[in-house]
Amino acid sequence: MYSQKLFELFIETMRENYAFSKQQGMDWRAIQAEYAGKINEQTTRDKLFRIIGDIVVSSKDHHTKIIAESGETLQYRGTKSGKVVAAAFKGQSLIKDQNDYFNLFFETNYKNISDSLLHGKGSKAANGQIEWGSLDSSVGYIHIFSFTDFAPEGFSRGQQIDSI
């Protein structure tokens, strides 16, 4: 009963709040019908975590994830942008470390957003991790650089989230 209620709550929450349901082809009623039969009174917390994880992964949205109490995370990891940047790294020889290359890529991307899109007039908050501004008189832009480091070093993940 517990697992069924949690599953129903998950589906209801996603149906009401997942912003990209249409774009990602997420038919929540069909998903509920497909997976509900896999859950019964004997379903363990771990099994429920895996079932919900399957659904999260099927969204093909690397910004959506489920985290177990143990800290294990299930999410889609086949991001096109990551593959493109990795391929670009392999095609060059100037920067030797792939992490350094990724950092340079994202730093350049963030600078382009600040300088080109927002023309240097964006406002920043959350330790510089969120920037927003207007593209024109009718379009606003919000860029979240990272979902970490919202507060200075030394603050817990909970304190980081609370800070925003």
C-alpha cells in the first residue's frame, strides 16, 4: 500500500509539474498504467526507487533525477551537449585534460550569455550561479549556471538550496 501511494504521488506530481511533458512525449496516464502493475504490497523501497528511476530515465531529460536515501541517483545521462563537447575535446590537442576543456566550454558559454544575450545588463544572485535579464521588452531570460555552489564554500547541500 505504501509503495502504491508513493508511486501515485510521484505520477501526480510529475503530471502537474513536469514542464516538458509534451516535448519529451511523457503521457503520464499511459506511464501510470504501464508501471502500476509492477507495484504491490510486497514492493520494497529499493524496487520502487528503480521503477520510478526507469520512468525518470525514460524522460531523456538529464535535469530530472531521483535520489535515494543512500545518495544513489538515477537520471538520464545521454546528453547530446556532453557528447558534442567530448567529441570536440578529442578533436583538439591544445588542452590536455577533459575536465579543463569542459570547464572552459561552460565558462565561455556563460560569458556569451552574459555578454551577448543580456548585453552585460543581467543581474546575478545565489553566489553568481543564477543570472537573469531581459532580451527585449517582452522576453525575459533566466540562466541557472549550476545547481550547486549557491552559497560560499563550507555550506551543506541543504543550506545551499535554502539560500536560494
